[in-house]
Amino acid sequence: MTKPMDKEYNITINEKFSRLIFSKLKDIRNRSLKTPKLMIAESLTGGMISDCLTGVAGISEFYKGSLVAYCNTIKTAVLNVGEDTLEKHGAVSAETASRMALSLGELYGADLGIATTGIAGPGGGSAQKPVGLVYFGFFINGAVSVERRIFSGGRDAIRRQATRFALAQLLRLIREL
């Protein structure tokens, strides 16, 4: 017998956020006559955010792509995260999330972007950086903000919660535009 999924883990919640994001992007386009470009740089979430967004018919008008930068080599080579940043702060840090998000605009022309980096577990955590720690970088029209969250549960639950938070936070930020 399968047990019901908690709302935090329920993928349909993520789909609802994705549809609301799509609707808000259309509103922005209609208001400003500019089509905002959305991109994602995912590490911890490994494509989950992108999967939710691409489930919405018509999103391709705004969503231009994603980079799954799971290893540090990709973070440095494709997203311009400096090796010094990785050595000093680590891949799971506010500095890395910020640089990943900023690169979406600087390198790829995004107006809006989300970057995720964290520790999904079950191993890899420490007292300073526990399993469930996630940093989110949000790129909105040239400005970057970073959020730090700690989620609980198993690997999949952490990744789903991170996806949900990223989508909900993006929706909140673009509603303010």
C-alpha cells in the first residue's frame, strides 16, 4: 500500500506553480511588450525545475533552457564559477549559487533565472553543511538574491522540496515586477 504524498513532495503542486509562472510571464510580456527570457542552472535538483516548467504548453516562448551543472568542472567551465570560489566556499554555498545565477544573465542573456546547489544525501553532509542544505540563486533583471534553506527527508524528498521552493520563490519575485 502506498501512503499519500505530503504536499511538500507532491509534484502536482510544482505543476501548479509552473502554470502560474507561465501566466505571470505572459502578463509581463503584455504589459511591457518585452518577452522575458527564463533560464535555470541546476545542480542539486538535476533538472527537476526544468521538467516542471517544460510540462506547461507554451512555456517555450519564455523558457530558453537549462544547464545541469552537477560537477564542479561544469560549474567552472560553463557557468564561470571561479575555482577560487569553490575552494574557499565550496560548491554548496551562497557564493556559488549567486555566481551560477548571475551567469544565466551575463553569459546567456536571461532576464530571469534560478540556480540551485545543495546536498541531497544520503551522504555528503557535515555539521556546517548538513544533508538537506540548499542554496538558491535568483536572477531578476540584473540583480541576484540568494536564499538558504534546509529541507528534511530522503534524497528525493529534499530535491522535490527544493524544486517547490524554487518555483514558489520565482513566482513571488516575478509578481513584484
